[in-house]
Amino acid sequence: MLTGKQRSYLRSLGNNIESILQIGKNGVDEALLKQVDEALEAREIIKCNVLKNSLLTAREACDIICEALGAEPVQVIGNRFIIYRPSKEKPSIKLP
């Protein structure tokens, strides 16, 4: 569980990154979870975009992904969300 200070720090890091994944009409499936897992291991923090044709809201998609992969939701705004999970191999983000 992240503290308010840690979440604020991660939000500041997330503002500068581009969305790397898009969730469309297929929703959250095994292939998407595999991509998110690999991206989190490599980057630790990622931003995802939920397209208008998706049946899920950004909050629902974020909750499903975080629960399945053991990640922490950082921020959900509009149709975008940011999630964080420390890397098992080489953690690079130092939380305050």
C-alpha cells in the first residue's frame, strides 16, 4: 500500500510519460495482462489509455489489472490511468 507522499511522487513521474497500452473492446484479457506484466517489470510505472469503444471504465480496468498483477494504482483521470509495481530484478525507482 502506497502512502500519500509516495503516490504524489509517482504521480509526478507519471505526468512525463506517454501511454504505452490501450484497452479497447476486448477489455482486459490474458494477452493484455502479459503485456502489462512485462512493461511493469521493465519500467515499474506505466500509463494506460482506455478507448471509447471499451466496455470498461478506466477505474474498472485499473482495478482488474492491479488485482491480477499485484500492482498499485497511482492515478485515474478521465480515460487514462497510471499503475506502479517495483521490479523484481532491478528496481530503479526509489520511493520517498
